[in-house]
Amino acid sequence: MASAPFNTHSSFSETIADPEADACTEQTRRAILLGALASTACLGCSTRARAGEDPPGSDERPQNGDVLVFSEGDQEGKLITAADLPAGGPPVHAWPKDPKTSVVRSASRLNEILIIRLDPAELDEKTRARAVDGILAYSAICSHAGCPVTAWVKSDVGDKDVFKCMCHNSEYDPREGAQVVFGPAPRRLAALPLALADGSLSVAGNFIGKVGGAQPG
């Protein structure tokens, strides 16, 4: 009995690849790769955005117990001690820093502080009572238009060095509670109580007085 012949040849349709199917497969592969790359790029963008955000607490006003760090110069970010303050000025510009979280409260410019060391004998009674070893702290924001108070110069109306805002020439005498001695500023600079322990300075209370420039209206 003759057996049926064994077919060793595949059909033409099985041996020839379908070009349309290959094209679809390649398009699908490319779409998947592009989607993965886009997702990775978006994740990178969101990570960078989160990294650029200010940490919680960085815009809060100085808190009791905050330490003080340099806000500018070669020592920016370093802790300020009494030894860093030259007797008689000039002042040091500082930010408050939460010692527990290490967050520097620099997200609001209203938090910048002027720290100065003066002869206690030169201070008026109220200012002397607030000073610690002659060290005083005031807001670095002018009460006139909110410009930064950047200069320590001889007053236009006396022979003493004073804080000066260079925007409109307002001057403040730190020996008398940073009261206005010249210029258009409507009120003294806000004062910040300090504490001193083992040479280290810290905030001892909230600002005394309003911080920032005069509001219109």
C-alpha cells in the first residue's frame, strides 16, 4: 500500500514574510520606545521642579530659638557668632535658620537682618536693655519703600555712622532703636530680640515693630 508522500516544502505564503505586518510591528516598537522616553523626560522635569521649590518654613518669620547665618559674602550660610561682629560696625547681614530642620528662612526678603555690635555706653536706655553684650539686630528692609538697607556710613546730619538705604537716602541710628534720623522713611526699623550663649547668637522673640515698606492707601 503506497503511503502518502511527506511534503517537505512549506507553502509560498508561509515562507514569504508579510511586509505590511513587519511595518506595523516596527511602528508599534517605535511608539513604545518614544512613549518610554517621554515618560522618563517628564519624570526628570517634575523631579527638577520639586528640587527647585523652597523648603517648608523658609518663608516664615524668624522664630524663637532660630540661629543666625551669613546671608552674603564668602561665609554665606555659615553660623554667625559674637566673634564675627566687629566692634563699632559695620553690620553683618544675616538670615534666621531653624536649628532643628536646618532650613534657612531666606524665601522671604523681609527676613533679612542687620546684626551690629556697638559700645553699650553709646546706646539709649531702651536699646541698651534689649542689647546682648552690645549686639543688636534689626530688619534690613527700609520702612519707606521696602528697599534693602545696605550702607553703613557717616550720617548726613551728624558725625556718627548709621544704617543707610541708598534708594532714597533714609538713615537709621541703631544706637537709638534704629529711629529715622534723615530721609523720607516714616518709622524706625523693626528690632529683633537676641540671646547670646557661649558666643552663639539666637533669636529670642518676634520682630518688634512692622517689617517692610509703607503700604499705599
